[in-house]
Amino acid sequence: MSRLKIFFLVLLSSFLSMTCSNTTSVDDMGACRGVDCSGHGTCRIIGGEPQCDCFKGYIVDTRTGLNCVPAGGDTDTDTD
């Protein structure tokens, strides 16, 4: 096998191992079960814990991280 082929195989295997190590496990996916982010965001696993990634016009409720509240206190800012 040529050195160039070996280089590309090593490079590809390194890339795949980095990509696979960042995947969400089945256990982590269960952590978002029941978290609806008040209907204004998507639950994501960050640091092994569920947190909301809020839609435009909403921010994370810092008390729990599991709800999205209107930014600036305006209760009618739904831009969806």
C-alpha cells in the first residue's frame, strides 16, 4: 500500500473517531424526554444535562434551563 493511501486511511479513521465520540447516547436522549422548553425551543444535551435551545425572541429561563421565556419581558413575541 502506498504511503499516500496509508496517510488518508489514518486521517479518515481519526476523523471518524472524533465524530463518533461527540454523539449523544441513548441515555442522554432520555434526559430530554418530557422537556418541551415551553413550546418555544428545542431540548439539547449540554454537558450531560438537558437544556433548552430557545427560538428567536425567547431566552432560557436561568432558574431551571428547561423553559424558554420571552426576551425582554414581552409576552407576545412569538415569531414562529
